[in-house]
Amino acid sequence: MSNTLKKNAYHVLGLEVTSSQREIIKRGKEINQLLKIEECPSYDSDINIYDRFRTQENVKEALENLQNPKTN
């Protein structure tokens, strides 16, 4: 189960499943900007069982998955 949350695109982006494409893209950009300055953002929906699970690779993969209608 722990890997399921770690790989869940909505969890990685800290978003609800009802989020729009605009919100998804905006959050992805926000997280990437913070990661570039080595800050790891946290959100209300986070479950604090992982240490720094948001990486640029995870965020990129989450954005790709949510922008693809087949994997969304």
C-alpha cells in the first residue's frame, strides 16, 4: 500500500481527484520551482509517512500521467 500512495499522481501533486487540468499544471509548476531551490512543499492532503517523496522526476511523471487521458 505504501508504494501505491507514493506513485499516486494526485498524492504526489497534493491535489484532489476532482482537480482541473489548469490546477494540475499550476501545481506541477509550483512544486518544480520549489524543488529547484531545494524546498519540499507540503499540502493539507499529505500523509506524512514518507520523507521527501516529491522529486522532480516524480512530479514530471505525475504530470504526464494526469495529462494523458488513458492514465488519468
